[in-house]
Amino acid sequence: MKSIVLGFRALPFLFVFVFSSIAYAADVDRFAGTYTGKAEFIANGEKQHRDLSTTITPSKDGFTLSWTSVTYRSDGRTKEATYTIEFVPSPREGIYSSAMKVDIFGKRKPLNPLNGEPFVWARFRGDTFSTYSLFITEDGEYEMQEYHRTLTEGGLNLVFHRVRDSVVLREITAFLAREG
């Protein structure tokens, strides 16, 4: 009899887990796909052009986010950077934890900003999917990079901010068209 009572007590937690997982999947599924676009902005007094791409892929435990930025400088040089991060649901609805490191027990977890690594998380709020990266600089200040991707007809509106100690150092906006 005692095990039946304990079983009934566990039911609400099971329902919360199952329905939260379904809600998380619904957030990710709306944004899933590959998006490409171009941005133009001023950096260090120089006009720069970037080709941008973002791919959001649902997985069994969350999703993977990959993005590439190709910068074209006025002197003809180019710089390409690609990043891929896995995210898993956190205990808080609509918020995902990065899973960039594996601990000694095989559990995926975020990096440690106190070790000079970025602490990264993601959030879904309505039609906007945001990712945040927190860096602690060598002198103990902070830098945040924020990517806000809002669903629009045909793709995503991207707004990127790079902020150091409350000062916006860079802002880039672009439209990324959904491929396929």
C-alpha cells in the first residue's frame, strides 16, 4: 500500500517533466532550420560586411545551435568564425543550459566563466530565441554577447549586441532568410 501512495505522489512530477519536455520541443521546433543573410556595420571606423548563417537542430535532449560569420574587410582580408553549441533544458521553463563540457560522470554541463571560459545559455520568449554568452575578463570586468533571433515571415530578424561593463561596443542587425 505504501508503494502505491508513493507512486501517486510521484505522478505530478512525472506530468510536469513530460509536459515540460513537450513544451521545450515545441519552442525549438518553431525555430528549427538553416538561415542565411548579410549584415553591414561600422567597426573601428571602418565599414564591414558579413555573411551570416545560423542552423538550429532539435535533438533528443534539447537542440544544437551552429552559426558562422564571415567578415569582409575593406583591404580584401576575410575572417571566418564558426561556433557550435549543444543546449539542454534547464529546470526553468523556456531556458536552456549550454552543454559544452563533460564532467567526470559523463554529464554535459556549461563552461566556467571564472576559468576564462564563456558561460552560455539560451531562452525562448514568444517569437524570439535569445542566446547569451558571459565572459569574465582578466581584470575581472564582464563582457556579454547577446544574439536575439526573432521569427518573421521568411526567416529571422537578428540583433547582436556586444556589451562590456554596461557599454555597448557593437550592434549588428540583419535579416536571415530561411533556407529550403
